Amino acid sequence: MRREIMEHYNIIRDFRNAGFHESEEHRQILREIEASLHHGSFMVLSGIVGCGKTTTLNRLQEKLTEKGDVLVARSMAVDKDRVSLSTLILAMFYDLATEKDFVIPTQSERRERALRELIKKRKKPIVLFIDEAHDLQSKTLVGLKRLMEMVRQGGGILSVVLAGHPRLKNNLRRPTMEEIGNRATVFSLDNVHGANREYIYWLLKQCIKPEILSNSLFEDDAIDRLAEKLATPLQIGQNATLALEEAFHIGGQPVTVDVIESVLAKDMNEIEPTLTRHGYGTKALAELLDINGTEVRKLLRGQLPPGRMNELQSQMLKVGLPL
């Protein structure tokens, strides 16, 4: 947000830097995940793009680090579709090893044995966090389950927390992923921000001067329209910023419903952006439906023959895609 707009509306913090809005639903999810970490659990935190998965994951890691009764390991590799089990094991060594001159074995048998001894030596449950896990290969997910079993056999406890788009949750429900899916506990953030109006008022409170009233930025009807039309904190922050910029441009008055309508993307809830928010881009849809990219694009544009369109939509509904 431009500085002159922030000064005009008495905004002291950009909406993107508001912090973590911990609703009661968030607290319940965090409590349940935290309670399960001591038992060697496989958990999935699922949610559409912009719902706050990474922020929630960071908050949980901070809480666990402060308490100190479990040890936190994180996979920091960015290119998740190329991440193998070996990469995740390396991440655990980096975060758990206490000796500065510790040498990670390169041979797989020695490496796994060394990891099991390291976990046993640390004498606390371990939790491995993996963000953007919807891009992990099926082979890597199966390997994680076997790694947990290996640690358990050595007398240790390893829990795994994956965060990803709903595509991850849907993939784990496939019959071919039964070995993992039946062991996974899934927590969804998609409905956490159902009380969008409450979130918007919290956001404004975090970002404007304490003595300033929220209706000096947004009229109540405008807040209602934001809450009604948008689904995630990311959408709310982005569109609230756009609305303030537009209101400033036309005279610097509080945002009205008309201003909100003027900045909201008209195609925001059409099939392609909706599927993308759930983790299904062209490549993912092509793999899921076993079709090529050209047919995916025709599907999204409604250009396929009615019979073929109905066939593919039935497949999509069957695996839980929103249509």
C-alpha cells in the first residue's frame, strides 16, 4: 500500500503484516495437533490458497519451540515435487544434530541408522513440518510413513505434519494411497474464516491507529460485502487494499459498497480460479483426469462437446473437486 494512502487513512501497518488471527477454530486445531505429536502421528493441514496454512504452521512451530517438550524439524526445500525422502532425512539431521562437526553419512543404510540413534539420543518426540506438501511425490509420502515406523522401532517418536492445498487431502483419499491416507488425520482451514466480518474488524484494529474508528476507512455495508464475497485472509487483505486505493483516488472518503464492487474481480469464483485455489492447475488436472493440457484448457473454457464435458465433470466431482 502506498505511503500517502496509509497516512491519509491513519494506517500504521500494511494488511499483509497484520500477524496471526487466532480464532477459536484455530485454537482447537492447534490443540488437537499438539496433543497428537507425542504419539507419532501423521497429520495434514489442508486449505485453499490464502487461507493461512503457512501462518498457522509457523505459529504452531513457535509454540512448540517455546514449550520445548518436543523437537521441531522443518523441510526448507522449495521445489517440493523434486523432494525425496533423502532430502527430508537431511532436514532432520540439520535441525536435530547438536555437534557442530557432525558428519551425515552418505550411504543410505548408515544414514537411517544414524538418524534413529540421533533421535533416541535427543530423548524427546520429534515433529517434522513440511509446507507446500501437495507437490510431494507419492513415493515420498510412503517413505515418510516407513521412516516413522523405523524411528518407532528404535524407541523414538516421530510425527509428521504436512500442509498443503485440498489436492493433498484428495490425493490421500485415493485407493492407491490407502497405506498413507488411512493413517492420516486431516485438519481443514477452509471453514476457519467463516466469520469473515470478525476477521475484517480484527485486521483493521491491527493496522490502524488505536484512536481511529474502522468506519472512517470502510462503511459497514462495505465490510459486509467484503465478508460476503471473499473466502480467505489473502483475498480480504488484497481487496481491502485495492478498495482503499480506489477510494483515495476518487476523493479520499471511506470505502463504499460501490467501491468494493468496482475492485472485486468479476471472474473470481469461476471454475478455473476456484480449481487453482484448491491446487489444481493445468498440469494437476491433466494428471488427475488422464488427459492432455489442450483438453484441460477446453474443459475450463467450456469448449468440449456436452457428453465429454459431463464425463470429465463427473470424474472431478468423484474425487472431491469443487465445481
